Amino acid sequence: MDDQGCPRCKTTKYRNPSLKLMVNVCGHTLCESCVEMLFVRGSGNCVQCNTPLRKSHFRVQLFEDPAIDKEVEIRKKVLKIYNKRELDFSTLKEYNDYLEQVEDIVFNLTNNIDVERTKQIMEQYQRDNKDIIQRNKAKLTREQEELEELLLQEQQNSEQKRLETLQEEQRQLQTKRKNKQALLDELESSRLPAAVLLAQHKDRAVQLETQIETQKQNVKPANIFSTGIMMGQTVSFASVSRVEEVLYVYQPLCIDAYGPPVPELDQLGRLGYLNHVCTASPQDQAGGYTSGLACHRAIQDAFSGLFPS
Amino acid sequence: MKLNIDGLLVCFPYDYIYPEQYSYMLELKRTLDAKGHGVLEMPSGTGKTISLLSLIVAYQKAYPLEVTKLIYCSRTVPEIEKVVEELKKLMDYYTKQTEAKNDFLALALSSRKNLCIHPEVSSLRFGKEVDGKCHSLTASYIRAQHHCNPSQPVCQFYEEFDAVGRQVLIPPGIYNLNDLKDFGRRKGWCPYFLARSSILHANIVVYSYNYLLDPKIADLVSKELAKKSVVVFDEAHNIDNVCIDSMSVNITRRTLDRCQTNVETLQNTISRIKETDAAKLQEEYRRLVEGLTEANVARETDMYLSNPVLPDEILQEAVPGSIRTAEHFVGFMKRFLEYLKARLRIHHVVQESTPQFLKDIYEKVCIDRKPLRFCAERLRSLLRTLEIADIADFSAITLISHFATLVSTYNKGFTIIIEPFEDRTPTIANPVLHFSCMDPSIAIKPVFGRFQSVIITSGTLSPLDIYPRILDFRPVTVASFTMTLARTCLCPLIVGRGNDQVAMTSKFETREDFAVIRNYGNLLLEMSAIVPDGIVAFFTSYIYMENIVASWYEQGILENIQRNKLIFIETQDAAETSMALMLNKNKISANGVRNIILIKCKRLFISFSFQPPVHHYGRAVIVFGVPYVYTQSRILKARLEYLRDQFQIRENDFLTFDAMRHAAQCVGRAIRGKTDYGLMIFADKRYARADKRGKLPRWIQEHLTDGSLNLTIDETVQLGKHFLRQMAQPFRQEDQLGLSLLTLEQLQSEDMLQKIAQIAQA
């Protein structure tokens, strides 16, 4: 690492420990001061490959090999477009083919093979899959979700543990203080000789100690969430795969009543059935009752089973 | 001797048996009957190995359908050899008893380095080189090339084995490493591959822990072993560390640099092959697209690496599209590598969990989790396709790919710690990325899940309940056995104070105290005057040892000690130490002098296989200080936290447990058998506390009386003198008989059986 240096001013990390190497999209290094000097106007060409560069695209070099920095940069860009998830494919094989295709694109872009064509392919893809890209932007892959979940779990665990120990300590402190106070009170009010009281107090203190010790020994294993889910169990939030089925279609019920056809509800009045049925009072109508309902039901009952089957 | 263990006829190759061996076998039988796992502790020097072997072999013979195989795991090659030796004795006894032809096949398996008989390859010094060279002679494509072009060198031993030996079963018998080599030489077959293919039908396999625990090797070697096997982990007192090591990865700046060259080589090879033989890459690509996993045929020899434990459903899946072609994969590795480099360039310590790491890597270099998971598998495929002969060079990139796979597979139980420098040298930049496994149960889980019974045994496993907890399994038997002794031949003493009443302790605040150092020196000086044979002194760390020895030298204590005994100080280099010891041994025996003081550090003891070969080397063992681990280490801290959260083991409990098992290992060296005797001196006042004392093995605790808890040096000398004089009286076998050594008749008596029932204690 110490022999890494700026190719332009030849300073190395060894000679200048505070040297900061920067890298741009072309994957060539320059030190910070050279960047400041060469790119005063905000843009310029790379010293090594003559690619036009912008100053704002310079990043601090993270890795020893600047090619990796370049690759990661490109990869991040590509992955923003190619963000299909495993669930978007019907088979694993298709997904794997897709992954390989992505890998190919990154490889080509990094090693400057067919850059123009690859870029075209990318643009084409972006146009074709606009909505998927948009949709998947916020979605994490399943594995990442799992990881997040684990991290969360870890955090909760450590937090819980910290709280528990804190509480435990506080409780111990309190009991000790109480014990001391009790001794003082007794010394004040009791008639027994002080020596006896002191001995009693000592006994009690020892008891307390052992109690605390035993409490410490049987620490409760914390492996269940309050919801009852085991802590080790991973709950996946991946969406359930869609099941293709024929939807249910309503079919009107058809009952053979073995009798003459019953007139429809709204025709009862016209046909004169309601003439001799007591009319519904306003109170009854408030609940949705009409005289036709009862009449209709009565006719249904009367008609059914009239014909022999 | 033929024993009846709970209705099972067991042949025991010796005329006498220790009562605890009988009890041990009883417990073992119960474990096997229950088809469960067991944790058994029995003191060193009481014949654990032979009890295990004779019972399990008898069980295998009696119920061949219940237990088909015994897998015996030990730690080092000498230990493996010793086990095979015992097994030979047992089998000899069987043939003598039954006079039938032995139909048992038992063999030891070790690395290529220990088994190779190829004249060129076996002359290489390092295991890695041997593996690489062997691979360059036996890989499938090399052999294919050899077909068209006979000048391409291949290993004739492997060719021979592949042509003839694969179909032929190795004749039954007991094979240690040398036997295998001899057999291979006679037949002209490669012993390593012979052993590897034979373990599938062998009755007993003896090999090292890693073949089962390290997922990279286990997948290759032990994958097809039958479920109905019994697995024994001997000397398992730090099995948790072995498990953790097998899953952890450390990455330094140098690894990354070497990996960089690897990547460049890969890139060049790819572009070369593209010009000459594009079809090959195309073929690989086609295979990956279709998601075909490696054909098993070529797997045996082409061991670049196999997958660390990956869930099967992922292995069945096709490699993700983003790393399918060779160039894309190399680009992917490059990005990953640069990312790691950037991470290592920090100036402060970072600790993060695996999800955090994965999130960061996605944000920085757009690497998803899925391709990371397939990294190891993909690299393997690529290396195979490129036909790179020497894989030894590619260890760096292999390591990185392993790391990638592990980090993306496990969410829990691992932590990533990046340290820009070592704690001891804060000015020298030496960045390391520790990918540290904190949960030993991850590595050992497949073993417990797979095999019918797993036995964990050692001389020092106390406290027994902690092993099932940290390894996360449910044993059916947990037992500790004491040593029945005809005389109290061990004398543990805890020295807490010097003659000047200053407390002796290696506690951090006082360890550099002048008085403490002087008192330690006095203790060793006094002991060197009264102990007739060798003394072994253990320190808690190398730095501490060096400090103390230096100030002893200044104070003239060392000179005084040298009047009584030779001093030998261990160095950090294990090879150098054992070499020096060998030379010294000759010198000692030439002079007829047996007086030597070994000063060693306990932490390196694990890797250091020195065991006093003769009783009198360790007549007294002194442990200076409590051997706590370096508690400021971040890896340790992370592990402690994990243990507390997951297993409810408190930090302090684990630290004490760890320290005490090391201390117990140290003092355990004093007793090599029942006729041996030795002083065990714990030179730290903290040993007297109940929490430390209670964690010592039961067989030591028993002899630790209240009177020997907080002694001064004077008192220690008195007690020691008394003990040594008593022990130095002649001791014959007859004295032991009936008490700690039993004949068959004695064993069958009613009250003895009752006594034995009390030995085991859960």
C-alpha cells in the first residue's frame, strides 16, 4: 500500500502519508492536489487515456486496484437499471441467464469492449422495462431483506440485554440501600444490643449476596419474541407467488319447488295479492319491512310441493 | 481373562484388571445398549484405551448387526500408534483363546505424509508439499493425459492400486501405519488410498479428530461411514477447541497478497486456455448451467477442497449466473479480495457479525450473498477445469473461498474481528481478520446426529456437565471414575504462601512482585533438594516464564537449583524442544543421573506431545500460577459472550473451567500408572478457593485434604519429604492384589462387585 502513488506528480503514500488518491470513471488515478490543479475549470482530460472527465466525478479511491473502483462504479450504475429480482422470473434458470447477462455488460464496460454497443443494449433495455425498473427501485432483494431482518434482531437483542443488566444493577443497588437503611432504623429504635443487630445485618447481607449470585446464574434464555415467534426463525416477507385459477362466476340459484310459479315480489301488488294483507305501519317500514315480503313468503310456502313429483 | 460384563462376554488380554476398568466397561456397555452418547472420565494410567477397545470389540462380535464399526479418534500420530498396539495385543489374545482365524480388519489412517511410499513424494518435508505433489501425480486429468502421452509422470503405486487393488479387499488383520506401508510396498499399491478405500469395510478405524470434525476433510473421508458406528473421542479434554479451530479462518495481509498472485495466475491460465482450448471452458460452463454437481468418480483424488457444511438443497441448486463463466468468477474473486484488502487497512479494531459483514460487502462492492455461498464450489470446479497440477500454491485462494462460503452460510455462532495490530506490539501494523467460530457444536453436530453412539473420554473432563452444554448434546451416561489405589500414591498440595507469609499468586497485579518471584524460586529450590527424581514445572505463559527465569538468574536462585539438578527450559519451537530433550536423555542415561527439571509453559502443552516416558521423569509436578487464558483477547471475549447468551454459561465459570482443565492436564503427568507416585504442587493461593478446587478431577480432589490447602513452603517441604519417604518403600504387585488390582476370582466376589458399583459417579 505504501508504494502506491500518483502517476503524475510521483508522490507516494510512503512519502506523504496524508496523500489522497482519487479516481474517475475511466479508472485512472490522480492525487488530490493534481486534481485540484488540472481540473480548476471543472473539466479536462485524463492524463493517461485522454478521456474527457469532469471534476465532480472524482471519487476517493477505496481499493488498491483502481480498476476495481471503476468496476464498482459501473456496476452500481448498471444495477440501477438491471434491477429485476428473482421473483420476476418464472424459473431459476432464466434468472441465472439474466444475471450472467448483467455480468457480461459490466465486464464489457469495465474492460472497454464494445462500449457503444453495450450502451445501446442498456438503453434499449431501459426503454423496454421502464415500469419494472421503476417498481423494483424501492424493493430489496429477498436476501437483503433477510439480512436486514437479522441485523434488526441483533440490535434488539443487544438493546434488550443492556436494559436488563441496567435494571438488574439498579435493583441490586436499591436492595442494598434498603438493607442499610433498615439497619440504621433498627439501631435507632430496637432495644437489642448493637452487636446482635450488626450480626443480623451481616447475615442478611450475605444472604442477599448469594441471592444475587443465584439470580445471575439462572439467566433466562431470551429466544422468543413477545409475539411468540422464535428468534432463530427467519420470517420471509417475500410476496407469495401468484396462483393462477379460474375466477368464481355467480350463477343464479334455481330451485324446483314442484308447484306453480310464484309471482315476483314487485308484481304482487299489481296482481292483487296485497289487497287483503294488512298494510305495513310507518314504524314497520322504518326497519325496511314491506307487506309484500311477508306475502311473498307465504305464497312461496303455499305453492311449493303442489304438484306431485 | 474372560469377563462377564452385564451379560456380555468380554475378552480382556491381561491377567489382572483394575476395578475401575470393570466399572468403566459397565458404563460403556450401558451407553452402547442405549444407543446414546456418553461422557466418561477416568484418570490417566488406568488403562482407558484397552477397556474401551476390549468392550467395544466384544460388543461388535456379539451383536454384529447393532454395531458395525468402531471409529476411534485420537489426537496425534504417536497416540494412534499406541492404540493400534493395544488392539494388536487384544487380537492376539482373541486368536489364542478361540484358535479361530481372525476376521477382524482394523487399520490406522493418517495423512499422505505419513503413508506415502512414492520415493520422490515421501521425501518431501511438509504435509502440504506431499499433498500437492501427490495430487500432481494422481489427479484424474493427469492420468488421462498419461494415456495419450506416456511421458507424463504418474504415481505407479496409485495406478496399480486403481487397476487391481480397488476390487480386492485387504486381508483381515490389524494394520498400523507401518504395516500399511509394508503391505503397500509388497503389493505395489498406494497405502494411503488403500487405507481410505478400506475404512468403509474395516471393523475398526483409528484416525485423528480432523477426519471427523473438520468439515473440509470429513466430507471427503468419512462421508460414507455407516450410521451404526461407535465413535470414540479419546483425550477429548479440549475437543471444543478442535471444533472451533476447524471452522475458523484467519486472514492476514500475506494471505491476501498470495491470493492476489493466485488470482493473477488464474487469469493468465484462463486467457491462455481460451486461445488454445476454448472447448474445455465451454464444457465447464455447460455443466454449470445445467447445475450438475461434481461427478463422484473423480472426487477421490481431486481433492482441492470440498464444501464446508452446506445445506444440501443449496448444493443441488445451479451455480448463480453471476459467477458462471470463468472470467466473471475471477472478476468476482478480485472484487472480494480488494474488499478484504480495504477492510484490513483500518486503524482500529472492528468486531461485527456476519450479517453486518454481508451488508457492508453488498454496499461496497455489490457482492450478493448467494454467489459468495457458491464460492468454494465454483473455485474447485475452475481449478479442475484449468488442470492446475500443483494445488499447494493455491492454498491462499482456497482459504479465501472457504471464508466466503462460511461467512455467507452461517448467520449465528460466528464473529468477524479485524485487528490492525497485535496487542503486544501496538506500533507494528500487522492486520489480521479473524473469522472466528464461537460455537463448537456447529462442527460436531453432524457427528452427534449421524452416529449411533459417540463416547467422549479423557483423564480430565471435570466438570463433566460443561461438555454436554458447550457441545450441545444429550448424553445418556455421564460418569467420572476414581482411581482405586492400594496406597495414596499422589499427593496434591496447594502452596499459598512463602516462608515470609507473602501470598504466592500469579494474579496479574502481583505477578511481577519481587517477593512472589523469589518465593516461587525458593519453592523450586527446596523441592529440587528433596525430590529424588525429575521435576516438571509449568508456567502460565511464555512471557511469564521468561520473566521469572530471568529474575531467578539475577537472584542466583537458578545457580542454586543447578547444584541439585539439571535444568531444561522449553522453547516455543516444539521441534527444537523435543530434539533437545532427546539429546538430553542420552546424556542423562550416560551419566546415570536421573535428575532433571523441566520448565515448561502450559499453553503450548496442547501441541506438545511430550509425555514423560519413564515414571521418574515427573516425580513432582509444580504448577506456578493458575493457567488462565489471555483474557484480553477479543476472540475469547466474543466467545464468552456467546456462551453466556446461548448456553447460559457465565464468563467466569468458563474461564475457571478452562484454566482448571489445563492445570489438571499438567499435574496429570505426575501419575503414569498405579505403581507410579508423584507430588502435585499447585503454587497459587487461588487454588484453595472452592470454585477452583471443585473443578479439579475427582480423583485428585479426593486426596486434597483440608490440611493441605494453604501451606507455606516449609510445610510443603515437610509434607513432601514425608510422602516421598513413604512411597520409596518397595512396592510389589502382591500389595496391590485384591485392592486395586483384581484377578478373575476376586472380581467375582460379592463385596468387590458392591465396591465397584460405587466407583462410578455421575
